[in-house]
Amino acid sequence: MEIKQYQAAIEAIVFASGEPVPISRMAQALELDEDTTARIAADWAQDINTRGGGIVALKLDDGYQLCSSKACADYVRKAMDIRRNTPLSQAAMEVLAIIAYNQPVTRPFVEQVRGVDCSAVVQGLQQKGLIEEKGRMDLPGRPLLYGTTQNFLRCFGISSLEQLPPLPQKEDNTMRETTLDEMLQTQQADGEDIFGPDEEEVEE
């Protein structure tokens, strides 16, 4: 197969999936090694993102996903009758920031940092697909560990956790929340609704 054929196959795979497809899965389907597949996928994504169309290829961790472009967000919203989503509350932003910068962490750890019960907020973030369970800690009771998801990366416009903004020298909870909040404001300024269905956030 020629490079263009491999790129066409990658585009079809990613489109059909509807969610991020890891390089390993592409390589298996194309019967290529992962390094070669990664280079072909990167060139394909660059072609998609520079042609000025209504579809963009997002790199999320070690995979790719096709999404509508921000420039077409209003048209998509009108056509699909999508309402603007409720932004995250202050409590949710704080919890999300603590998890993002310290993951994997337990809920008791988050509650120790915030000083209040966070069970409802953690559940809400899970429902929005921004955090997920990452196993259990090897301690009495085996508490659940939480970390961010690929949807978190997509929502905040980054490809990996390494692209999170650096924290100020004083790494306290407020500064973490502010850092993520600045990213959120940038996304909203671009006209992108990034969170799940409208729901009332529970303040703690």
C-alpha cells in the first residue's frame, strides 16, 4: 500500500470509531509497526488540520479522534439543536484541578485538600466524563483512585497531561484551580461547549 492509502485507512478507522483510536490499534489493523503508524498518522492529522475544512484531527494521548472544528461550532449547535452547557462550578473546578495535578488520587485526599466532603462533586465529574476510576490503592479498605480522562484532554484542548500549564511556585489548591480556570475561559472564548449535559453542580 502507498502512504495515501494508509492515511485513507486511518481516516476511515478514526471516523468509524467516533472516539479516540490508539496508535496500537491502527498499527494492528494496518499490519505495520507502531512507529511507522505514528508517523503516518501524524502526517494525516497535519493534512486534515491545515486544509481549512470543518473537521479536525485531535491527538489525545497516544491516539487520534475526529471532531468538528471550533469555527463551525455555532452551525453544528443549531443543526443538532444543542443547548449551551452549564459551566463547571467553583467546587468542581477545584476538585478537577486537584485530581489533574496529583493523579491518581483518592477522594479522601481531595477532601483533605479542600476540607469538605467532595463525593457529590466527584460523582458529577465522573458523569461528565472528565475523571474516571484508575484502580485502587493498596491500603486498608482499598480506596478508589481517580484520574482524568481523554475527554478531559479534549475539553481543555491539550494532547497529554504534560501540556498542563505549569503551577506557580506555591502549589496550593487555589492556584491549581485558577490555572485550569484560565484554560476553561480560553476554550469558552473560542465558542466551544466542552462539558456534558446541563446539570446543576452541587457546591460543597
